[in-house]
Amino acid sequence: MEISKAFEELSKEKERKFKQTYELIINLKGLDLRRNNLSLVFSIPHKIKDKKVCGFLTKKSDLVDTVTKPEFTKYGNDPKLIRGLVKKYDFFIAHASLMPSVATTFGKALGPAGKMPSPQLGIITEENADTINPLIDQISKSVKIRAKELSIKVPVGKEGMDQKQIEENLRVVYKNVLGALPGKEDNIKNVLLKKTMSKPVEVELK
């Protein structure tokens, strides 16, 4: 069905005691994920929520929670501490000079979780407000996709957001996923939209 009708259908659902998240589900077909690695990082137009960000920086910062180089040893000696750190934060940034040490100390946990700082979004050369604040804002609008199965689920909005904003977010998500597929539309089985506690409804995106 058309997106507008999908929203109408979902609006009929029973109200919950919390603001539900709108989730876009893109089911794939004819794709071997072992051969066709699907890993994307891009930005959506409208922020859904603030993300918890931690920085591996040369000095403590008032702008972001910080782990400095002298603290690396503490984490390196305690895998449980590292797992707790990775679980606590949605995103990590790092000063470029620390990246070799970050990779050595935290790489085995950050890598599989898809949270390793990257040149595209996360590695910085300046530790000031002009650099960090815009980056955190960009991170809050960022989407990371690492497909491990033939079904991609991405939050695109929250109850209380303008419907047009949610629609713009989901179209950007769909466009980026579609662009990364080798067979484009031929690799898409169907597209669904749902709220946290609702049944999914199929939508048509063109």
C-alpha cells in the first residue's frame, strides 16, 4: 500500500504508554551476504533520538564522555570492562593519533559491534567544540547498517514526530539500501513498516 495509507493503518493500533518507534523492514532476496557484504553508513534528514557517544581522546572533554590513553591499560586488562563500554555507547569517536592504540585495545570488541571509529564518521584531528559538536549532531542523524541476514530493520521515526519527517527518513534509508544492492529492485522481496508493538504493513516505495 501507499505510505500514507500505511500510516493510517498503523494509527488504528492500540495506544501504548510509551512513544513507539517506527521501523522500516527491507526483506531481501537473491543475495549471498557472504559474497555481497552489505555495510553502509549514511545520514537521515531528521534525528530520531540522541545517541550516546564516547570519545577516545588525548585529554578529558566537557563535550563528550571520554576515555584517555592512560585509561586504555585498565580496559585492556579487563575484557568485561570493554564489553560494558561497547554496550553502553551507541557510537565512538577518536583522535587520529590514538587510532592504532584504539584498534589494539578495543578493536576486537568494537569491530564486531560495528562501532569502530571510521574516517567517514568518527576520526578527528581537533578536539574542540567546532569539531566535536557538529560531529555529534551528525552522528545523531546517522544510520549504520551491517546486514547479517536477508532482513534489514532500521528505526526511521518515533511517535510524536511529523509524519512527513518520518516518511523522508524512510525514503532516504530505502534509497541508500537500494543503491548498495547489486541487483537493485531485483534483490528486494518486500518493504514493511511497523511500530514497536504493531504488526507490520507492506508499503510500496518508488
